[in-house]
Amino acid sequence: MIAKLKESEIYEFIYKNRYVFSPPFDQKVNLSQYTAKLAKFAVHFAIYNENEIIAFAASYLNDKNKELAYISFICVDSRFSGKGYGRNLLNEVIITASDRGFKKVQLEVDNRNKNALGLYYSLGFTDASESQTSKILSLNLQ
Ligand SMILES: CC(C)(COP(=O)(O)OP(=O)(O)OC[C@H]1O[C@@H](n2cnc3c(N)ncnc32)[C@H](O)[C@@H]1OP(=O)(O)O)[C@@H](O)C(=O)NCCC(=O)NCCS
């Protein structure tokens, strides 16, 4: 499920699913700038239903020292949530990072995002640091 998505496809998916995030994703970041960065520098992971993207993750796997793989984005279309797609996507990111020799995977998550936290902890992520609103979670790969 590694994919090479166009900037417009990434934009369309995130925009369509902006309300599954709280606050809506386009209120947290400048969506055009964010999407342009993901299109250019991130590795993309996508799950399709017919021709439509229903789950998408993006990870930066460009740290030269291979210390840290960073998952910038993961989201499952709410019509398809709770069916294991999020877990599959995340597993694929972890396997890819591990195959490429990375030592650690990290991501940031809102403290109140219980579904995402449940998923990350069940895959072995642990708290690396915490602010008032979010946590950095980390998973050692080797
Ligand atoms: C978080 C998210 C990616 C999970 O994807 P999903 O496909 O719905 O989740 P899965 O079906 O793969 O479930 C994986 C685990 O997530 C957790 N989870 C998912 N839905 C849940 C729910 N409604 N209530 C509680 N936990 C839930 C559980 O730990 C679950 O494990 P289980 O299957 O052993 O019960 C998805 O809900 C999503 O896109 N959320 C909005 C965007 C977001 O918050 N992204 C993460 C930002 S850091």
C-alpha cells in the first residue's frame, strides 16, 4: 500500500476528511502548504475502496542518520473507521521504516484523541514527551 500520490489527491483526501479531526485539520495548519510538503518529501501509504482513497498516512523517512522516522499524518475516512484500516496502515509504515533501517518511529497526538492513543499504545508506542495539549509517542524498532 505504499503509494505515490499527487499533491491534489492528498489535498482532496485531507480536505474531505478535515472534520474527523478536532479542531478540523484545516484550522490547525495551512492545508495547501502542508499538502505541498507531504507531496514532495513524505512517503505515502494509501488504502483504496474501488477508486477512492479511504485511508491515508504520510511519513517522513528522510533522516540521513536513520535515527527517526516521523509519521506526520494518518486518517481513515469515518465511513470506514473501526474496520482495522488504521491499524493496517500504521503497521505498514512501521514495517517500511524498519526495513529501511530506522531506529525509531515518532508521532504527535492530541491528548484527548482516545481512539488514536488506543491504537498507538496497542502497537507498542510509549510516551516520549507531553505538553498541555499533545503527546509525542515513540516506538523503538531495533
Ligand atoms: C485513529 C484512526 C486512524 C484509527 O483508524 P481505524 O481504522 O478507525 O482504527 P482500527 O479499526 O484500525 O482500530 C485500531 C485501534 O484503534 C482504536 N480504536 C479505533 N476506533 C475506536 C473507537 N471507536 N473507540 C475506541 N478505540 C478505537 C482501538 O485501539 C483499536 O484497536 P482494536 O481494533 O483492537 O479495538 C481513525 O479513527 C482516524 O482517522 N481518526 C481521525 C484522525 C486522527 O485522529 N488521526 C490521528 C492523528 S494523530
